[in-house]
Amino acid sequence: MDAVTFFAARLRWQTDPSDLAAERAGGQGPVVIDTRDDAAWRQGRIPGAVHVPGSVLAERIGSVVPDRDAEVVVYCWGPGCNGSTKAALQLAELGYTRVRELVGGFEYWAREGLAIETDGGRKRRPVDELTAPV
């Protein structure tokens, strides 16, 4: 595989927080799936995300996203977590054709100052200057 093929493939199968936020703001957003466990979900999540933990993904995804050609973005905690990679692979194996992984996961979504939702309501954290311009 050459560099062009490699990087084109990465961009096809991954997205980052700012690009996902822009898609959603434009009304073109995909179904966003949070693959983390219940405690992580309660701690914070991307607003509008659907909670389908990786451990039950195969049995529940059909009722959440019945259209296997729908755009889907999966995420987990962050760069140190491969739960979203496993979920994306599982969805692809189940026949979902337009699955992407959120690079940086929930951690980078929050660190870029994008809105998060907790059981206590919606909020934003200050932008981390190491992840996004302040």
C-alpha cells in the first residue's frame, strides 16, 4: 500500500471531533454511538449520542440503527482506548457500510471545548490549548 492509499483510507474511516461537530451543526450528522460502559456514559457523553456499550453492540445495534447503509460514528474514551476500533470492526463485520471511528474519542471532544452532556446537564469544559486553538 502506498502513502496516498493509506491516508485516503484513514480519512474515509475516521473523523475528528471538530469535523464531526461541523457535520452535526450543518444538519448532516451521522448516528453517533458511545461504546463505553454505563459509568462512563453517566460521567459525560457527546450530546445526542446513543449509548450502546461494546459488550452488547451486536445484539442491540439493529434496533438502534436498522439501516446498514446509515452513517455511523463510534467512540470510546480516547486515544488510549481501542473500544471504538473494536466496535467499528464489529459493525463492519455485521454489514454496516458507512462506519467511522472518532479519533481521540470523548476525551478529545471534551478537550476541544465542545459541548458535553452529563446526568447533571449540558456543559462545556475550557479548551485545552494542546488540542485546539484557544
